[in-house]
Amino acid sequence: MAASVLASRTGCASIARTLARFTRTDDEGSGKTTNKTTNGLVMEFLDPARWANLGRPPAFDSVTRDVYEEGVKRSCAEIAALARCVAAAGAALHAAGVHHGDLYAHNVLFDKGAVQGPGPAAKLSDFGAAFFYPPGSALGAELEKTETRAFGVLLEEALAQHDGEADEHDGVSVAALAALAARCVGDRGGRPTFAAIAAELGEERS
């Protein structure tokens, strides 16, 4: 919960926002005394008619890879918007010393209709596996390399769904995205930071 709150305080539009944190005593108004408390978060409302999980959690057969709806196709514009948003979220988190820890498609909410609009088309959510590290530390730099690999895998999966139509959108090409994904999943020492990835892809829409 602390990671979710801190992530929202970065101001990144591509992170699902936490609006408030609360603690409730379970016996309030019941006349019973249990002394049990419940902690929770109030999250921003994302209309399910617009926003949907990009993928589903890994299955037994896929092991560590997310599962996607059969036959799903994505335009270059959608893939570029997805990459730009997730990169911006990663850059904001790691600048604050937060490691998401579960950067998979099933933790990315996607709004296909927002690809051409003013707002972000994707939001990173679910900080249940997140943890903190000292910002700017050598440990943090190594941790970030693990997370940029996860980003590379996500981008590879999105590129595998390319509809074969336009190969470039808004200055970002399919070939450039494929090269970026290869660097992210390649040799550990050559993996870019999220800040570098975000700079390469351009700013997210707020």
C-alpha cells in the first residue's frame, strides 16, 4: 500500500492513482469487540467499458508468460502508446526508488480508445509485489535492469500482435520498438534505464 501511495505521488499519468488510504476497525457499529482492523486504499475509478487488462496472468502451459486473447491484433499506434506509457511509469517509479516487481501485461490497464487522445492509453497498476530501495543506489541500478527486461518481454509480446498495417506512428517505428525490446532483454550490462527508454520513445500524454 505504501508503494501504491508513493507511486501516485510521482504524478505520472500512466500509473493507476491512489486517492486515499484508510484504516477501519471491523467491530465498528457491531456492538462486538474484536479489535480487528482492516487497511485499504481508495483508487481512481477507471471505467471498465473503456479500460481492460492488457493480458491475463500466466497459465500452467505458459509458465512465466502472460496469456492473451486468441487472435488479438494491435496497431503500431497502440503498441507505441503502450510502450511510451509503461516506460514513463517505470521511469517515475525507479526515480522514486520503487521496484514494481510484477511488470506483466495483466497488471497493465489499456484504453484502446485513448491511443489518439490527449490522455494516457495505459496505466500500470497492482503494487502488491513492489518494494523500496535507496534511489540512485548501485543496488537500485541492478534492480532496474531486471525490470527493464520485464518491459522488454512485454514489448516483444505486444509486437508479436502487430496487425501488419502501418509500421510507424508518431515518430516511433515497429523496427525501432523491436530493437529496443532486444536491448532490454539482452545482455544485462547493455540494458537501458527506464529514463533512457522514456526519452527515446517521447513523453507520455497527460
